[in-house]
Amino acid sequence: MRPLLLAASIAVLGASAAGCTWVHMAPGASAVRVVPAGAPPAGCQKLGEISVSVKDSIAFYDRNPLRVREELETLARNEGPGLGADTIQPLGEPHDGEQRFAGYRCGR
């Protein structure tokens, strides 16, 4: 009976955690815009790269890939002001809860 109760508890915890957003926008990060992957934005100075990661699975439950992508983007935007960047651009697709972004100063 106990193993069944434990398994059910883990399943409920995993399902409820999958809908949660654990990453919140830091002050100043909302001013950092995100441009699509591809050619570097014209007229911008590349300042560096940002590497971010989140949990993409909890116990035996894989988190929603869209939620993971959103959290990675928010983390990268949070890092933008510290780099002096007002624009970030993904350098590739998320993989195993990790993603890299380029940070630019575009002087909007």
C-alpha cells in the first residue's frame, strides 16, 4: 500500500510542478527584447553569450517543452542587463533544459 501511495504522490507532484513557472522576470529584464534565431540583428554590437539551464524533467515526468523554452528565455533576459545587452537572440534550440543566447546592444 505504501509504494502505491508514494507513486501516486510523486505523480501528483510531477503533474502540478509541470504547470508551475519557477522563473520570474528580474527588474530591468522586461526591457530586453528577444529576436528570432538567424542572422545577427543589423546595427547591433555583440557583447557576449549567455548560457542558461532549467530542469526539463522532474522525477520520471518530462516537463512541457514550451514551458521549458519560456523559462530559458526569461533566464536569458534576466542576464541581459548584467551583460549590458538590450537584445538577446537564441543561438540554437533548447537541449536537455539548456540553451545559449547571444547578447547585443542595439541602442533602441
